[in-house]
Amino acid sequence: MDSVVPRLSQLLNRDPYLHPYTHEIERRYKIFEENLRKIDETEGGIDQFSRGYETFGLTKQDDGLTYREWAPGAKAVHLIGDFNNWDRSSHACSVNEFGVWELKIPNKPDGSSPIEHKSRVKVAITKHDGNQVDRISPWITYAAPQSNTDLYEGVHWDPPQPYHWQNPRPSRPKSLRIYESHVGIASNKLEVASYDHFSQNVIPRVKDLGYNCVELMAIMEHAYYASFGYQVTNFFAVSSHASKNTMDGLNQFDGTNGCYFHDNPRGFHDLWDSRLFDYTQWEVLRFLLSNLRWYLEEYKFDGFRFDGVTSMIYHDHGLGHGFGGDYPSFFGLGVDTESITYLQLANHMMHTIHPDVVSIAEDVSGMPALCRPINEGGIGFDYRLGMAIPDKWIELLKKCKDEDWDFQELYHTMTNRRYMENTIAYAESHDQALVGDKTIAFWLMDKEMYDFMSVTSYLTPIIDRGLALHKMISDSDDDDDDDDGDDGDDGDDGDDGDDGDDDDGDDGDDDDDDDDSDSDDDDGDDDDDGDDDDDDDDDDSDSDSDDDDDDGDGDGDGDDDDDDDDSDSDDDDGDDDDDGDDDDDDDDDDSDSDSDDDDDDGD
């Protein structure tokens, strides 16, 4: 009998260990198909469904503005702001049967917009106990702080002269060379750097170094700047600042613990101190899919890196879980099917609308078929991060003399991945360079860099060794043949020199980065490669691991850990750790045009 999954036989032929789980793979696919069918019937297709930003929030029509918001737990909703002198009762919304509130505001007598460009706006939500709280619309595209306070307000963005893109979207490179960056810290001065500074001073350098993709961190508004983009507050607003911050973010938006999140203990990630989306809610799917689409269209992102995927796809978030490569753990009751369905819908939407989009998953569990097409029974990502590789390099530099390196173990770590699933092999990222550790350059040369890196100074043995090993390590993750499905990502944020010891705090991810996989197969070339990576949300995951992957879990972390926490502590995308978006690569969901992937932190 033919399977409901069109190309399932290809997946099973590639990995015979999946045969006992055929029914579960088919069940997941049926749920995805059913959601897609409902979207087609009720919304006119995923193209229209993922354009929620055209109908929600404040949208412009010829005769005025329409404000539309989903707040099912609210008793009343009023729009307030500069336009009505913050009158809390003059602009009341009406509600429909689905909990969507709506208000139409006609143009002024002279035909101009009733709310001026850059006007401050908020939403006054009346709770069922009669108390009123002020919120920022989740669909706002610009947020700014109030004078002399840390509280933010929404800013209505309606410029008289819309920006017009001057260059076409670049084609996706066959093999990615990714440079991860945080625009704000990409300056050698004591300042928060600007996008102009980045484009003028960093991008040319990145291009000259041979990279073809920029992954931008911390694109979306987030509560704590030093988190590098975690705890997102305003998903559609590029940072000029999901957390549990109820004043600025999504948490308790309509006065309840539910709305966008699970209204029970399942809705809280205690380790990350963040909220978890309820992917069964229709409007949550609209919001998250539209968020991805917004950055693809408005900022021309080329892709996203989804942070903390392990946290999304397991009910225990991967905490205290050894992930030893046992297949029952990938298909049992501990797997969150709702999250998998969302990720399938997200990948389907992105690749249908923009076939060259790149999606990268940060997963330490080794979930089979994570990076295989959905019609094979996969989740649809283009790449997974080879997270054990950078940890192995740091382990060697920290703990071993050069002459004691175990090259067989190193080879195993670098080639340990799922067959036919593309892997991003990289030497270091913010997880190593910023999250409780040091850059590879600092591990190799430390303070001698300050005095002996000049062309006018003599070459010391430390600098000589450091330069040679740095080049070797970086090149080892950069395979120009690309026969094996690997792409390299060894660029680390712009300015290497800060202080090398990264003390920004804790990301919570204790996972020794299990390379994605739990199967030793040498990878093999997956068809869909090309990732561009966001991010996001960006991603903080602390990985100090010392691993020597003998544990057989295939993840490449070497520790048979019980604690693969999947993730990085503070989730990328913010207000809910796992929405998947997140960290925008490329523009980063932050989007950037040169093939930049945002980090979709979505988490």
C-alpha cells in the first residue's frame, strides 16, 4: 500500500532504522497536510495566511486606517496615543467571534492620515477584573522608549516616501561561507554601532575575506541588550532596543496567561525564564508565519537560523536527556508534534514563496530527517549546525598539548552527522566567543596579540603557532568541494579584539553541543543546501563542553550527557523561546541583503 508521504520510501531506504516508526512519520505528515488544507480552505492558501501584517495591527486604506488585534481574553480594547491625546475611551474596538478586535479610523477632513508618521501609539486592554493595562501591539514595526524611562511605546511607521530597494535579491550560493555578526558591537569604539557603520566598515571586510553570507544577531527588539538578541519583545520591530516583560512584550498581552502561549505550566520555560507559544492556536500560527514572511519581504532576508530547536520539539526541552541515538526517543510521547507541525509549515511557506530561502536548525538531539524535505517525511530544514565541532576545537586548545591531539577522534567529530542531511561545519560562533569563553584567537595567542601582531614587530613563537593553527582550524571547516553536504561557518563577529573573554553571562545552554546527529554516517550531500542563517533571535547557547564523543550518541559531543539541554539558554527569539524564528540570518530577520541570514531565533 502506498504511503501517505509521497517520498517516504527514499527516507526509509536511506535509513532502515526508521522502518519501525513509519506510522509515526506518516502521522506527523498527515497533521501537517491537515493544517495546510485548513489554511487553504479558510484563508485562501499559505501565501495569504502568512501576510497577517497586511491586515493586523495598524494598516492603511484609501479612506483611513484600520486597527485589528487578536486578544481573546480581553474585556475591552482601546487604541490610545498621540493622535487622540492618550484618551483611554475615545477609540474603542469591536470584537468578533474569534477574539479579533477591530477599529476603523477615518482620514482627517483634509484627506491626510488620522495618525501621523512617527506618532506614539499603544493599546489599552481592559481585563475581566476591570483593571486596564497598556500594551504594545504585537504587529508594531517600530518601538522606542518613553522619555526618561525604560518602558517602550509603539511608533506608527508611515513614511511619506517609502524605501525602494535598489538591488535585486542575490541568488543563493551553492556553498555557504557564513560570517556571524552583531551590528551593535561590530565597532572598535566604545559605542553601539549603527547599520550604516556596519555596511561601510564591516561588510567590505567580510566580502574581501571570502564570505558569501552574513548572519546577523539581535535584529528584533529585545529586553536585554547584552543577551545578543534573546528574550524578544517586539517581533516585527527591528531593534533600536520574548521576554516575560509584560509591559513591552507578548506575555499577558490580553491580560491572561494564555493568548499566544500555553495557559498552564507547559507555557513556561523555567530555565530560560521565558514563555512558550501555543502552536495549536490559529492566530499564533498566523503571527509566527507572518513574522518570517515580513522579514523576507520587508527586509529581503535570505534565510533564518532557528535557535533552540531541541527545546521546541521535545516536551522536556531536551533538559536532562542523554540523546544517545536511541530512535524511540525521536518518535515517542516526549516529542512535541505541535512544534514539529509549526516548523514544517514554516519551512513549507518559506521555500514555497522564496525557493532560495535558507533555513538552519540548531538541534543537539540528532532528530532524524530534520533536514530532509517534508514530502519525504522530514521537517524541511536546509541545514543543521555541526555544534560538536567548535566545542572539540575549544576542548583541544584548553586541555591538550599540540602533540597529544587525537586525530582519529577529531576526524570522528568532524564527520559525525546524519547521512544526506547538510551540516554547517564551523570553528566558532558567539556561543564560544561570547558566552563564557574566548575566541580561538585568544585561546591561541592571548595577550601577545596586543604587542606582537604588528608588521613592525618580530614574530614570537606564540604568534607564529597561533596564526598557523588558526588558519588550519578555520580552513578545516571550509570544504570547497562541498561533496559532503558541509558548509563552513567560521567567521565570528567582527571585531575580534574586545577582550576575549566574553563575559556576558549565561546562556544556560549546557549542552555540549551535540552535533546534530546521532548517527555516525559520513554525511553525504543533501539536496537542499544553502542556508542563510538569522536569528535571529542569534542565539546564545553556552557550550563549554568538553567532549570527546565516545559516548556513541552520535551527537558529537562526547558526553553522554544527561544534559543535553538543547539549548542555549536564553532563547532566541524572545518572548517565547521557541518559536523558531529567530535569529535571522541574513538580514536577519533581521534581514540583510547579501545573503544574510537572520537568526531566527524564533525561537
